[in-house]
Amino acid sequence: MLRQMEAQLPKGMSIEEACRQAGGLKLDQAKRLRELEKENSRLKRLVADLTLDNQILKEADKKNF
């Protein structure tokens, strides 16, 4: 939905109009959605980094024994 809205903005549509067309979202709801998507992306990267760190530690532990 957010991608659809972003596609409409270069066509001269205002943010408010794009929000309405994207399912009745108000401007503050669209902003919150964008914030949540950014936070979700950040958390996914964090989980991936921690998973990689965990695997590295497991490999190092195997080599020590």
C-alpha cells in the first residue's frame, strides 16, 4: 500500500490524496505505517546480525573442543 502511495506522489498527487486513495488512510496513519515499516526493517537486520554472530560463536566453539 505504501509503495502505491509513493508511486502516486511523483505524478503530482498530494500525500493526503494518495493516502485517501490507498484505502482511506489519514495522513497520520500513513506516517505511522511508514515508521513501523522502517522499524520492522531495522529489527529484521538486527535479528539477522545476531543470528550470524550466534553461528560464528558456535563455529568457534566447535573448533576449540
